[in-house]
Amino acid sequence: MFYNIINSERRSGDSATVTNPRTNEALCEVTVGREADLNDAVGAARVSFESWKLLSVEERQKYLLKLADELEHRRDELQPPLAGETGKSNFLANMEIDDTLAFIRFNASQSLPDKVDYETETLKIVSTHHSIGVVGAICPWNFPLVLAAGKISAALVMGNSVIVKPSPFTPCATLKFVELATSVLPRGLLQTLNGDSDMGRLISIHPGIDKISFTGSIATGKKVAESAAKTLKRVTLELGGNDASVVCPDVDVKTVAAKVAAGSFFHSGQMCVATKRVYVHESIFQEFRDTFVEAVKNIKIDPSDDQSPLFSPVQNELQYKVVKDLIADCKENYTLLCGGNADDEQPGLFIAPIVVDRPPDDSRIVQMEQFGPIIPLMIWSTEDEVIPRVNGTCTGLGACVWANDVGNAERIARKIEAGTVWINSAEGPNPYGYCSGWKQSGIGGEWGNQGLLSYSHTQIIQLCK
């Protein structure tokens, strides 16, 4: 049983069942929060905030380092529920825990010191940064632990208190994370409430919560923004992406095709910044396609936790149906280069990887974020033609450019309308890199030193000498 943590204590109540997507069977029971629990959490958070904000940034950093050490020491209590609820292999679950620790330790090294913006003999202008208050962190199901930790650690180091709402599909590891944190952090500073979309709505409209940081779908992000507007909360939204990989004609085809395939199907494509569509230059398209498909065919599926280390089942039934519907559309209208056959039926919510051959730019598989193991390959001839196609969606979260000529790759990258562009690498989020979405992929951003600004008020001091 996993519990909500209110004012640093376990809180029981109604419960729900979490399912293991590897087997599609019940995994464990978790407590479901109620509005009264939220009110109690907000009250405790406001009390804790008043003393936490008065600590020096160096003291808050020390707490974060202690938290990371405690979690690392007790990672065996985090890994099983994380692997079970997400469907990740033990290898991939441990990788997420490593990334979680890295994010906490990164933020423990960060601060926003005062900065002199302008100074003359008679005037000095200084920018300084203050805590916002109580932060509501609403987190997704694909990487529940690391994405929660990125929000938590940045908010805490800036002097805020935090209430976390994990996805109801994957609440277990986050509930355990916060429970373990109670042995390190001051009372009521970090709390967690499991609940459905209505709990997210209640958090977004609660007058005692000062800021919302949300990671999830575009549709839900719009609802969060609408709810938060009622009390003019600060809002950070990291939403969906339909990320493109552009493969230039001068690459080592066999090497790059294998890397693009590995990145595209990492965790079955269930990563916001994962490649969702691949554009390959016409001069190498056939060789790239053959190598890419061969690499995809070599991905093995095994329901045991130790196998298929980087490939996972679709996490939940709702997303499974979305992907299956896309597959049916592609089978009816386009050519599948692998996967999608009746004899591809897999255990649990696994779907064998699928590659779609040159669907049109206005097809569903190109225009929407599939968030599953199905990738379209497209062909391009000129830069002037491919850049508008890459930019021709309502999203702009991430992208990749692959080229032997790094200067040319960077020039192309600067034309892509996305918050982060990786050159000669599959998408690999890093705590040092600011993460933001363009267009409908989000508002504001997080991570990196710049990300601390989203968890603070900037105050300008104008000093007349």
C-alpha cells in the first residue's frame, strides 16, 4: 500500500488499484486524496514556507544534498514500484533513479545571486530573487520520478514549499519518494497527493497555491492554464511535442540509422522530446530505410523485468488505444515496413515497433504526437523544402539534426522552431539545459540555471546614492 503524505505523515483513505503494463495485471493499492486532504496540505505548506524561505540558499542546498544521499541509500525502495507501474525494465528504472539524483544534486549546486544591472555615480539597479510560496507540481506518467524531482528540487532551492500530484497511472514511486524525504526535510515542506484530473483541477484553482508547474498533454495543459487563471497563479507548462529528426546526406548511414532507431523507440517513444518523425535526404533514403528497419526488427520484447532493457510496454490502456487506432489508420492508408501484423500480438500492453513508409505530411501519423512505438520515415530533397515541413505542426518542443558537417547541422538547427535541438545525438534531456516548449508545446520553461527563474519573483532594487 502506498500513501499520500500530508504534513510529513502518511494519510490513508479511499484507495485505487495501479496496474502493471507489462502484464496488464493489478500491481498495488494506493491512497486517493480528497479535497479535505488538499486543504490540509496547503495549510501545512504555508506554515513550512514561512520558515523555509528565511534559510540561506546554502542551507537549502545542504538539505537537497542530504535528500539525494538518502534516496540513493534507499533506492531499493524506489526501484520496484517505479519499474512495476511504468512497465520499465529494471535497467531503465535504475537509469531514471540515477537521473533523479542528478537533477536533485544539480539544483543543489544552483542559485540566483543578486545582479547589478546598471550603475552610475548616482544610481544602482540590482535584480534580486524571492520565493513565490506554495508550488503545485502536477506530473506525468512516462518518467514520473525524474520529472517530479526536477520540479521539487528547483522549487525547494528557491525557498518554496511543494505539493506534488503524480499521475494516477504511476503514483507509487513518487509517493514513496516523498515519504522517504520526510526523514530529511522540515515538516510539511514537501507533500504529495494522489488523485485523478479533478485533484489536478482543485490544485490549479486553490487560492493557497501560488504557482503551478505542469508536465503533460496539450489538452490538459490548456485546462490547467484556464483553472490557474482564476487566481492569476504563476504557471509553467511543459506540454506535448512532435519532434523531428532531420538526417543530412553526408552522415555515416549505418551508424546514424541505428542511433535514430534507438532514440525513436526508447521507452517505446513515450518521451516528450523523443523523435516522432524522421526526414531523410533522398540520396541516402533507401540505404537509411533498410538499415533503420533492420535495427527496429532487432528490438526484442520479453515481459520479464530484466529483458528489453530500453523498450517498454505502452503505460496505460488509454494510450494503448490511441496507438492502436493510429496503427489501424496507417495500415489502411500507407505501407508498413515492419510491425502491425496480426501475429505481432504481445503480452500486457506491449506493441511491436512499427515503421511507416513515407506517409503524406497531412497524415495523422505525421501531424499528431503518437507517444508510442510507431515512427514515420519521410524523404526530403532540399533544405528550403524540408524546414517548413519540420516546422509545420502546432508544437515545438525538441528536434534532432544529424550531419557530418557540424556547422551545417547547427545552421539547420537554428531554423527549427523548437525549444531544444540536439545535433548528432538522440534526445537526451540534461539538467544543465533549459527546457522550454515553443508554440503549443508550452509556456515558460524549467531546468538549468535559467529554470530557477520560474520558481521565483524577480525584484528590482533602485538605489539612489
